[in-house]
Amino acid sequence: MAEPDPSPRKMITERQYRRLMSAYEKTGNIVGSALRADVHPQTARKYIEAGKPPCELPAPRTWRTRPDP
């Protein structure tokens, strides 16, 4: 039996994005579309509202926001 991936996903894949948008255009339902694309509904809402694929959204910051204590 395969173990689940312990690291959380940072971004959805292009395939998941295409599947999400396709399902959303057909149904207009965010939750149902998210289930079909295998993403969390909040993540689906983020990409649907942005109207951009994951590769076009701003990357997370790589610098520190405060010094180490």
C-alpha cells in the first residue's frame, strides 16, 4: 500500500487547472468543479476568481519577513 505524500502541494498542476475551469464553465458550481479537479474548494475559488493559471500568479516570497530571534 502506498503511503500518502507527507509534503503539502504548493500549487495545483496545469492539468488540474484545466479540469477545474472546464467543469466550472459547464456547471457554474465551485464545489463540484473542485471535487472533479481534485482540489480544495478554497483553492478552486482562488483560481476561478483570478482567471489565471497557477504559473501566471505571483510566486510566494523567498525572503525573510523578520530577523531570526
